[in-house]
Amino acid sequence: MAAPTRVPIPVETAAPGGETNAYVLGETRSLLVDPAAATPALDEALAGRSPHHLLVTHTHPDHVGGVAAYADEATVWARAGYVERFERATGVMPDRVVRPGTTIETDAGTVAVDSMPGHAPDHLVLGVDGDRLVGDLAVATGSVVVGRDDGDMRAYLTALRRLHARDPERLYPGHGPVIDDPRATLERLIRHRLRRERRIVEAVRAGARMLDEVTDAVYEKDISGVRRLATETVGAHLEKLAVEGTVAWDGERANAR
């Protein structure tokens, strides 16, 4: 299968670089993934045609802004169980639903759909031969935000490990460049999360109780520009640790166990 065409789209996003990647697979029978906005560059990648299929990896605002603009002649797919969430995010009623194991035929080959929640509950990963379109599961540099409001840190780490076990050739992320060293990148992301988790446990055992206190204890660098995201991610870690019985956490106050 030919490599997906990556189209970085400037949007309002917390991701570094301020862009979300849309992808086009195929030509006359194409699949458009994550149209963050309707842009001339994306129109050019579609060769002036309407996409045959349209799918998003998840329904966060920075991935769906162009769905309505490209939906008229496309078969629009949404994650089964999250159709209402898709409609709220996009203003579009999907034509069909995908589940783990669903395949979508393009003139570039077959795209296999898998569910890998964590960053978002409806998060999908798309298999393209040995490659994967991974949305916000992985990035080439830095880390992915997994917030307590919409994310699940246990599920996120499980998704990273599942993808690592499948040994993909390349990863096509929702933000930033294509990842040519998938296993090393996934291992780095797993280590980062586990390292952050250890620091959170240490902070709670040292007496940090409120979410802001734990966040301050965990981060050694200045996080004033991303404090909300950092706090939400620490909250997601605390929820995971509470489920696992490592700390006590009631949503406001942490205690050591």
C-alpha cells in the first residue's frame, strides 16, 4: 500500500507546533482521516475530489473541525458506542459505525480498525499494512496529554503496550512528524509515564495531598504555560494509582497507602 499522505493543518490545539495531521489514503476510493479543518492543502491532497470514506481517530476538537466540510459525498464512520459524542463534536450524523476488527476498503488497500482508548474513550488506531495511524496515542518527541476528565491512564498504558507488541513499521501520529522508530518511541513513552508515576507516589508519601501540591512536587521545570494540562495528567495518574491500590485518592485529596 502507498504511504498515507500527511497534511499538517494549523488549528487551535495544545499540541506543540499548533497543527493536527490529516491523512489521505487512496485516490478515487479514498479515506480521509482526522480532517481538522478544510484547507487548500487538504483539498489538493484529495486531488479536488470528495473523499469516499471519512473517519476520525477520536473526537477531540482539534481533530474534527473539517468533518462537516468533507462529509456530503463521503461515507462517514463513527466509533460504535460513541455516535452521539461524534454528532456533538462534528454536527454530522455518521452513516456507519466501526468496531475493533472493522475494515474499510480503499483503492490503496484495506484499512483495519482497532480500538485503543486512553487519550480519549473513543480513540481508534488504523492499520495500513505494517504501519499504523495512531492519532494521539504517540508522538515523535515529548509526550501525550492524558487528562482525568476525558482520559484513562491505565487504558493508555495498555494501548502503548499492545501497539508495541504488534511491532509496527511506522507510526503516523496526529501531531508532528512520522515516527520511523516505533518500538523505541513506544518504549520511551511507557518509561516516561512510569517515571512520572513513581514521582507522584514519592510526592504523596512525602506529604503532598492536594492536586496542585502533588503537581508542584512532581515537576521540576516551569510549567506555568501548560499548568492546566500538567495538573489534569497528574490527576489521571492519581486515578490509576487509586484503582491499583497504591495511593488513596478521592478526586481532591491524596493519601499514602
